[in-house]
Amino acid sequence: MVRIDGSYGEGGGQILRTALSLAAVLGKPVEIYNIRAKRGNPGLRPQHLISAQAISQISQGELRGGEMGSPQLQFYPRIIKTGRYSFKIPTAGSTGLVLQTILPPLSLSGQRSEVCLEGGTHTAWSPPADYLRDVFLPALRGMMGIRVELEIKKWGWYPRGQGRVQVRIEPTSTLQAFSQQERGELKRLKAICTLSNLPPSIAQREIQRLDQRLSDRGYTLHPETVLAPSVGKGNSLLLIANFEKTIAGFEALGERGKRAEEVADEVAEGFFSYIDTEGAIDPHLADQLIGYMALANGVSSFTTTKITQHLLTNIWVVERFLPLKFEVEGKLGEPGRVRVEGIGYECAPTR
């Protein structure tokens, strides 16, 4: 059994998700303790519990100790079962975090699967559904050949949640290695401003401010406004930067008391921080690629504008499972390079 200390590094839920996902892919039992020990509300929260239950269901495995608030659990995976699944988070917990957990084993299953996820689609401290749809998943497809489609059926904002996304996962037998060292030329900047049950003037102000900030630096913005169906109120602004060789995304959420101009400024500053620094992969995308790189066939590498604690922690978790060693050049908080020779994982038996 692989034993993982959930308090290592940044000590958050990413440790749990990566460990559960790799355990299912590799068929290795895992024990995770001190779960989210460095968070204000440690232990399993709704989205973490649903992630554990979901991975257990698709691998026909067994969970021990997986209760709400629990600081530890054991997971015994068996054989991945493809097909149609539906998982519901009874709060505004992130559907994106559940998807992060189950996507690697399902995408490497050799057969197609469809998953419906209900809960929060746009919540703080987690990848929003449109970032996954328009940045993360296109990056996976372009770099590694993973084909996944995500459709947002209903938006789920904090605190009510009740959003719904539909995910279609095409079979992949092996993951191709990649080398992402440069961005290349900037091809297009697209902004998606999403509103649910809020005045349209908010979108107008956010787009106007972001367009102004970008045009001052010589960039042209292509804006889009989405009036999204939801039971709650919410707002997000996503900037998608398509380069010749890569893609990057920068998103901010609106909230009560936060001016529309502040939302736009947050997005603009994220983009400027990225574009003014050397590196191909944006920091939010970088740590999400680690597990896939380890399973790929051959040497994968990328440069990033910022080495984050999330990145280093995810590497540590992966190295507990596999006989490999990541090479990381660069200091924490600074630009760097990540390289690893993957194990060349081949499609596991499914049912």
C-alpha cells in the first residue's frame, strides 16, 4: 500500500485527488492521512468525499474511512469500468475537482465514457468549468492526444451550486509525450464574460475595462457575453490567450462588494504577469499536467512562468507511486522548467 501524508507541501485537496487518481490507474491501494491538514476546515469536504466515492465506483473499488470530515481514508481499486456515470455534490463544491480525479483512469480505459457532474461550476480556489472546457482540455488534446468534451448545461455559483456539466471522454490507449518550451506568436485574445441573474451592465463594464487595459499594451480583445442559466447569481470573466504553440487562461470571479472593474483588473494582471515572464505554460495549467506526464510514453517537458507549491506538491505525490524522478529547474515563485521520462503506461483492462 502506498501511504501519502496529506499535510505535505501545500497540504490541500490536490494531494487527495492525485493520489486517488493514480491509485485507480495503476491498481495500487493507497492510504491518505492528514487530509487537508493545512486548511481551516481540515478533512474531507463534500467535493472531496464525492471525488473519493466517484473514483471508487468507476474502479469497482473499496473505500475505508471515507466519511465527511475524516482526516484519513484507504482506497483499494480494482478494474476500471467504463460507461455512463452521474455524480452529485450536495453543495456548491467544485465539479471540476471531481473531474480532475476521475479523468485519468477513464481517459486511459480504452473505451468511451460519459459523466454528468452536478454541483458548483464556478467556485473559488478551483478550476472553473469554462477554464477546463476552453483551456485545460484543449491543452491536453493538443499536447497528449486526450480527447474530452465538456458542456456546461447549467451554471452553479457559490453558495447555491446546483450547476451541471456533461463530459464525454473518448478512449486513449497511451499518452504521447510532449515538449512545450515556447509560446510562439500570440494569435488571439478572447474574453468570455458570464452572468447569471445579474444586470447586463456588469458585463459591459468588465469588458470595457479589460479592453482598455489590453489596448493600452497594444493587444486586441475579442469579447463574448454569456447570459447563463442558473438557480443562483454569479459572474465570471475568462481571458483565453491562444498562442502559436500553447494556450493559457486567466479567470476571476465576481462577488458581492467587488466592483466589475476589479474583476477585469484581476484578469488583466494575471495575463500581464504571464506575458511579461519567460515560460510556455501558465501556473494554473502546469501542476495539472504532472500526473499525465508521468504516465506518458517518452520524455515530456515544459517551461512555466512560475514554479508553484501546488506544482512541487503534485510532483511529490506522483513520485510516491512511480519509479521515476522529475527534474525541476528554477526556484519556488520564479520561472522554471519541468522534465520527466514517463513510464509509457498502456491501457488497463476495463469492463
